[in-house]
Amino acid sequence: MALGKDHFEILVALADRDRHGYSILQDIAARTDGQVRLSPSTLYSAIRRLLEDGLIEELDERPDPEHDDERRRYYRLTPHGRKIAVAEARRLERLLADARATGLLPKRS
Amino acid sequence: MQRDATALRLFRCLLWLYPSEFRDHFSREICFVFADRLHEQPTLGCLLSMYWGVLTEAPREHYHMIRYDVVYALRTMRREKTATLTAILVLALGIGSTTAIFTLANGLLLRSLPYPHEETLVTVGELPPGAHSPGAVAFPNFLDMRSRNRSLQDFGLYTARPFTIRGDMDAERIPGAGVAYSVFPVLGVPPLMGRWFSAEDDRPKAPLTIILSEGLWRRRYGADMSILQKSIVVGTEPARVIGVMPATFRFPDQAELWLPLRTNTKDSTRTDYYMNGVARLAPGVSMAQAQSELCLIMDQIKRENPKETFEQTVKVEPFRMRTTRSVKPLLFTLIAAVGLVLLIACANITNLLLVKASARSREIAVRGAIGASRLSIMRQFVAEGLIFGLAAALLGSLFAGVAVPGMMRLTPPNLLPTWVGFAPDLRILGFVIAVSIAASLIASAAPAISSSRQNLVDALKEGSRSTTASGSKARLRSGLVIAEVAMSILLLAGAGLMIRTFLNLERQQTGMRPENLTSLVVSPPGNRYRDGDPFHQLTRRIRQELAALPGVVSVAGASGTPILDGWGRSLTAEGHPLLSLKDAPMIYHTVVTPGYFQTVAIPILEGRDFTEDDAKDPLVTIVDAGIARRYWPGQSAIGKRVRYGPPEYNEPWHTIVGVVGEVRNQTLRDYGNFSVYLPHREFASAISSYLVRTQPGLANPAAAIRARIASIDPSIAVSRVRTMQDILRQSLWSERFFATLLAAFGGLALVLAAVGLYGVMAYSVSRRTHEMGIRMAMGASSGAIRRMVLQQSGSLIAAGLVLGLVGAFAVTRYLKSQLYGVSPTDLPTLLMTAAVLIAVGLAASYVPARRATRVDPMTALRAE
């Protein structure tokens, strides 16, 4: 199943814990050193798609201590979503291995 | 902080671009993220990129939703194949027939004329008292009006008639028009080659000039580039070609050549009416202003010439009206009829979608429970409706594409001016799209609204056990079927009345025997057959030669074709009071050779036919029984004297030597116009038509007739060779057209209503299987069950019938002017219509009724 680039980043962000929207953006920005910056619209379009495909689910709103305890909606990876994300990660792993094998990338020493 | 608040407000406004569902779900969260991001990175660049993000993502969300609805709709449609196909077919028939009628309306009313600035091009006509449409203009009146007016840019007269072009080896009759030189400037279409007529060309003694149409120039003269200044023989006179007009120009209707009138007030007097007026309004002048000015001028003319005028006024109308005036009532009735068909089709689709909505109500309720908004459920139905609409539009266009040429075959050729066209154009495309969208929206409105309103509890409770949960839906469905039945009655009643009118007219006694009678027009060159004896010799020779053809029973000559042509003048009977021009009755004259009455089969009631000796001394005439009855009731008209024309002209008296049966003139609708006959030798060269009666069973004599006349002299042009039956059939073309179309619409409506009734009954039976199971278990016979179902459908049919008949009583009176021999509320027709509808309705309910009796009580009771 084809997974968009943005979608995969979001799944990765949710892999370790449940997050709300802004937290997902922050996590992605931190991991990619600010390279991938999603706009709010792009983020929620992707969230809508992931919800529809059953890869993530919505949780009740919880107060977020980092943001003045405002009630935010949290998202969680579903088991199905975790399976898909893992499959995609393995696919990328294989690609990476192939790239090293053909000399595209320097082999690990 | 202040800036942040404004920025957020602006962002929130932008969020309105998103679909409402998305907004409801995410707008709060997305605003949080916006605020957080702005707080972290308060640059203008970041702000703008976030706004930009909304602008690019919102359309994608809309597209996603539409795609989802469409995919879902297609999936359900594929699942319910018969229902889908029925719906598309029904809607296609509605859209197709509506488009076909719109094509007619478009061709006649909307397509532009081939003349520039149509809005200032008008007809000018004298209006006799009591008439509604402007008529001909007398030449001297035209001259006075033209010189004295200030509201017209220019004004011209024209008369459309065929001309004979003579070549070396043939003579061809070609439709053309005699025009005053001012007509071409009024119309304003530049010539392809050469020039228009000048004032000099239009003087009475000027050498004859001619303008050709591009079609004639290509067809007969091989697009000869040096055609200008060449000479063509028209009639007997050589004419110099001075111009060629482009192919779209066929003024007034189908002319292919134009000649100047070259007339004067002596040859064309104030009482000669055979020319029509066309004019261009001066800039800034309205039609009403021009009309009142011309009426004032006409009053002056009447004061100056009291003996040669009657109580006429002047009417100015848009030029298009001379074509559309006679077809407008017909067209509007057809539009009303086809509108009913479309409504019935929409009602059918609505019912179908309501049924589908009921069947899906559980699924819809569940969707609603998990968060789909009312709007999204409505959207689903609208999407389905639009997909139906699109498919129906394509199929319907195909229907229309076949129907329009079919309709045109019901009209006589050369009926309409050449600028009237029924080919597809952008306007028709726009119409199809608009009608399809409108029909889809109307059809999906009811199911969409009612589905979105229901709640989960009701839907889950609903099983075949409960018939009340969908009470309002069931009422709506019944209501729609009743409406369909009522509208079908309206159409069928209209169709029935028109069919009877047509049959009545067809059966009309014409006063003659039209079978095996051929009529033709003969145009000999005037210089070879001069007026008087030479012409009469030709007439005799033609009659003898044609009578000698195998299978010919008798031949006669006349000044015109029976029924069609009429030379109208007034009559004064000796011993009866002198009537002024406006009071004297209109009489139709025909100049005939001996044997005319025998050939055409008009009975001679008294006296005798003309002989070859009847000429100028003594002057004799034959009148019809209507005149004899009116002026000399109870006595013989033989020997009495009459004179023709305005009394002031002092035309000589003619003695009546025969009385013949009445014939219909001009129209089959009444005998109101009297006929008189004059012997051909009284005139120099009046005979232009021949009537040939052949033995029954003879093949078409046209070719033999042409050949025989060509063998006499190839420069004699033969045209309009038709059988009398074709002429009669063509004279009824509009009644036949109307009756055929209304019958087609009525039949269509009936089929659609039957389909609608079947659908409702089938669904109702399927919902009541539980109830029927109980009844059958309690001992009800299958006959009783069948009766139960038929009772239900019967009450629907009855309600629709009553509504429809009441409507018919109210509405058919608008057809009154079109009817003949039958009143708008003719009881037998209405009863027949009702009977047909009841029969079809019961037939449509029969299958569901039988299916009801096949229900197995055990399964029904167990079923949910």
C-alpha cells in the first residue's frame, strides 16, 4: 500500500507516544533538523486520510501541560497503522541496504 | 498579541474554504496548531505560507469528498442494476423529448437572422379592421409613406414568387422575389460580387437587371467568375446580372434570384394588394413610435383618397414575427406538453431514489451515528442524482438527435425560411446541461432531505414489521404517483382531442374527388405564345396532348390550383344593394377551361359547363351553390347577373349560366369562402395550371406529363407537379404534426406513469410481506390478497384520474382555437382517456399483485 511521505513521518511521530497536532509537527521538525516543515493544512489533510484508512485513531481531548493545559485532541497509532508503518520502514531499510550494496552510498565501515 | 489575534481571525475566515465536515471536525485543532506555529516562528513568511497552505489544501479536500461520493454512488448503482438503468432511461426520455422541443424553439425563435441588427428590422403592413397580423401594402400607399415618414431609415416592398429562367434547352422555375431598390439597403447584407439595385434599375422602363443567389450561381452557372454583365432570360426578357448574394441570403424565405419591381401607380393601384413591406427603424426610434407615425400618415392618405381606401391602419412588427407568428401557439403548447413529460420523469426518479433511500436507511443511520453530517448524506444523494443526470443527458441527447429529424419529416419541405435551422449549437448544449442538472437536483431533493432527517433509533427499529416508520415517505411516494397519473391524463386528453381534430379534417368533404388527380403549373415563354389566340391555341394543344396520354381520363386548365390558390375580389349581384369595398364579400375566382368541373369532380347542380365558344360576348360566369343560396334563395340563379371588383370600377356584368357545388378554398376548415368561375377565353392568357385525372392504379404520371409537354416545346417550364392528395395532406401538416407529437408525449407519459405505479406497488408489496404472511396464515385466499393489492393501486389510479380529469376540464380550453369538430371538454374523448389509463394502470399493478400471493406465509412471518 502506497504511503505518502508526509503520512509516514506522522506515523513515525506517533510510534513512541500519543500526540496532538502541534506535537506531531514539533517532533517531525526536531527529527529532520527543520528540513520537513508541514503547514497546519497539510498536517490535517494527512490526518484526515490516515483516520479514514484506519491507520490512526482519535482520542478524547486531554489537557496538555506544555500548552497552558488547553484541551487538545490526541492521536494514536492503531495496530493496523503500526503494522503498515513497520512494513514501510523495512522497505526503506531494504532500499538503503541495496543502495549501499551498489555503491550509491558509502558502505558502513 | 493584537497582531496574533488578527492573524488568527483571518486564518479562521480562510477555514471557511474547507468543506463543512472538515471544518466541524478539525477547525479547533488546526487553529491551535496555527497559533503555536506562529508563536514559535512569528515571521511574515511563515504566516503567509500557512495561509497559502489553506488555499491549496481546501480544494483538494473538496475534490476528495466528491470523489468519495461518486465512487460510492457508482458502487451502489452497480449493485442495483435494474433500478439504475430504469432511472437513467426514464430521465433520458424526459430530457431527450424536452431537448427536441427546445431545438425547435431555438431554431425558430432564438437563432439569429442572416440580416444585421435584427432588432431594428421590421415588417410594415396594412391592417384591415378586425385583422391581427399585418398584411400587404399597396404600392401608392408605400410611396406616400416612404416619402412622408421620419421614423424609418428606409422602407421597401417585395413580392415573393417563382420566375422562369430560360436557357438554350430548358426552362426552370426558380423561387425568387421582386423587390423595390430600397429593400437591399434596408436588409444591409453586402453582395458576394457586384452591387445592389439602384434607383435607375427600378424605373418602369429600365432595362431588366437581376441579382442571383450564390447557390443558383454555383448550381446553374458553374460559379462563373465573369457572370456579371452576362445576360439571362427571365420569362421572355433578357436580364443583365449585376450582383451575386452570399449563400445565407435568401430573402424573404427561399428566393434564389431578385428582380426590381419596375412598377408604377397605374399598374399597381391603391387597391392592389400583393406586396409586403420591410423596413429599418431610424436610430433611436422604437417600433411603437414608427407605427403611430405611419398610422397618422395612413390617415392622411385615407383623407386624400377616400374612394380607394378602406378602414385600414398600419402595423409594424419585428421581422422575425412573419415566420414565428403562426407557429408560436403550436410551439408553446408543445413546450407545455413536454414540460409535463419531464415532470413525470422527475417524479419517477424521485420515487426511485426514495425507495433506494428507504432500503439504505439503516446504513445511512449508522453513517450518521459515526459522525457523517446531514450535509454529507444529502450530498451523497445529490451526487447520485447528478450521475444519473449525466448519463441521462448523454442518452437523452441521442434521443433528441434522432427525434428532431423525425419531426422535420412530418413538416412539408420549403415550409420554413432557410435561416431556420435545427442543427445542434451551443445554446442547445447549454440547455441539455441545465435541464439535466435541474432534473437531477429536483429528483434527489426529496430523498436527500428526508434521509438526512431521520435518526438512528427509528432506522434501527425499522423492519418490515413496521410500516408506519416511513409514513411520510410512503405518503410522498403515493402523492407523486397520483401526480404522474394526473399529468398523463392531461397529455392523453390533449392528444385525443388533436387526433380527433385531425381525423375530422381529413375526412372533410372537399367538394371534389382528390384521388387520381394531378396538378401542375405551366409557364410558357410569353414572346412565343402571345396573349390571345396564340396562347389559347397552346392551351388547347396541351390539353389534347395530355388527354392522349395512356391512363388519362380527362384534362382541364385553370388559373390556379384548387384549394391553394385563390384570386380574391369582391362581388356585386344585380338587383342587390351596392356594397362598398369593405362590406362586399370576398369571392375566390378561378379562370377555367371547359371540362374543369368534370376533371376535378365538382358536381354541376344547375345549368351547364363552359364551352370553347364562351369568350367575351356574351360575358358569362358560373357561381357556386353558396352564392346562389345567398342572393337568390329559393329560385334559380341561372340568367341572373353579377359583376366583380370594386363597384366604382364599373366592371361589365356577367350572366350566370351554371351553378356548381361548393369547394373549400384556402383551408379545409370551412366553406366560408365563395367560389366563382370564368371561361378562359374571356382572358388573354390566364391559364397557368393543368389538372389531370388518371385511372385508378396508374403509376405516378408526373414523368410522362413532363415529357409530353417538353415534346411540345422544351422552353415551357413545368413545375409543382403534385397529386391533389399530396396537396391536401400538406394543407393539414400542422394538425398532423401536432397530433403526432402530442400522441407521442401522451404515450410516453403513460409508459412513465405505469413504470412509476409499478415501482411503488412493487415496493409496497415487498414491505408488507409480513402482514400478508399473517393474513394468509389466518386463511385469506390468494384472490383476497390480490384484491388487497389491486385495491391499493386502484385508489392511487382513481385519485390521479379525478385530479387529471379536473385539470383537463380546466386546461384544454386553451386548445380551443386548434380544434375542429370537437369541443375541448368532449366527453367521449375524456372517457376514452380514462379507460386507457385505468387499463394500463391495472396491468402495471398486476405483477406486484401476483407476487404478493406467492409469498410463503412461514418465511414471511419469520422474516424481519
